[in-house]
Amino acid sequence: MTETTSERIDAHFIIGGKYHDMDTPRIEILKLLAEHPRIRTTVACDFSGLERLEQCRFLITYTVDEVPTQEQAEYLQAWVEGGGKYLALHGTNSILAFREDGLVDAPDDTTGFMALLGTQFKAHPPIGPFEVEVVDGDHELTSGISNFEVVDELYITKITNDINVLMQTTFEGEATGFVDSDWPETKVPILYTRDVGKGEIVYNILGHCRGHYDLPGMADFYPHKEMCAWNYDVFYEMLRRAILWAMREEALEPAQ
């Protein structure tokens, strides 16, 4: 159905960082936004130029090891508190440090950004299948969606603030190659919301993507292209619902 309202909605999309195919998520997210002709989107590769948000109803980020400065994090905090909608995807909550012993560390954030997001990445096991459990099936972002299995890069996270978990999985085992490698049985958020002042955050942890040429300096040619959740209709349904949430001026109504 063609939208006929004259109301324009401005959005900003930040996508950039390391070790991932950023082109595919950039194209796919922009295609989903283009399903709504009144959304007009600007795109950036980092957190510079955040003054653009003064004209925007919502922000989307798909970043990996691309962290705002403390000043930028404070700006984001104030913008969300003032009523901004923020859809964060996959690796937005990641900080990575490669040690001399070959292990990957996820050092604690010092900017306040991870406290704003509500989680911080700590490790992931090898890509493989896992079951996603719908915790709150009455929420508009999950209603009618059943538990499902997905093959993806499971981001095991540290909870940094109050969050409302809508979907989760359970992990127990080894996150090979990370400093925090041994994990007892752990509940891992997959989709959650977070109220921040007058605004809200929705975080969807799914959506890893890597092509043949996304590890420069590490592998000239990565043999196995990884599309993960981008192969699944349910992931696109989750993204479409999140965009509808972001388009509205009012906050999400809590489940009764």
C-alpha cells in the first residue's frame, strides 16, 4: 500500500567498523526503509556529525568496534532522553582488543555508551545454530512470532543497565579465542528494549555478515561467505517491525 500522508520522517543510519561485510546490511536496511517513502535517510560510517539527529525521529546503527567518544556518547544519551528512537543492531555494543597472545579481549567501555545501550559484547562462540526463545509474546515486536532456530554469530553480552528482554537464548560452553572463553549456562538477550527518559532503544543482536574480502591484513580471501540471520525471513520481519516502531512519535505501550 502506498503511503499518502504528507508527513516526512527523517532518519540517520550509521554503519561501519571492522571484520564484517558492511555493504550487505547497508543495502538491506536501506531497502527496508525504502518500503516507506516518507522516510528520508542519511548514512554515515561513524559517529561524527551527530547534529544531524536534531532533525531525525530515529537512529539505526550497525557497527563493529566503532565506538563514539565520550562527548558523542553524551550527545546520544541526551538525544534519546529527549524522545529519540534508537534501533541498534548486531555489533553496535562491541569493543575489541587483540592481545599479543592471540586472544581477543572486550575491554570495558569508559564513554558511557554501553550503559546507554544496556549491554556490552564480551565474546562469541563459533558461528552455528541456536534456539531463540520468545520471552514476551505479547509485545508488538514479537507478537505472533514463535521460537525459532537461527545460524548466526551469538554475541554473549554483559548487562550494563536495565533492559526488557523480549527474546533470548541459552549458551553454555567455550567462546574460542576470547579472553572470556569459558561460559557456564548463561541467558543471552537476543532482542530487548530499554526506556531512556522520553525515548527508547531497541537492540537486535542478530545479523552477522562477512564476505570474501572483509578481513584485510588477516585473510586476503575469506573462503566461506557468512550471511547468518540475513538468510531468514523471521529476521526481516523483526527488522520491519522495529522500523514501524521507530516511525511512530509515541513510545511503545507496555504489555498488559
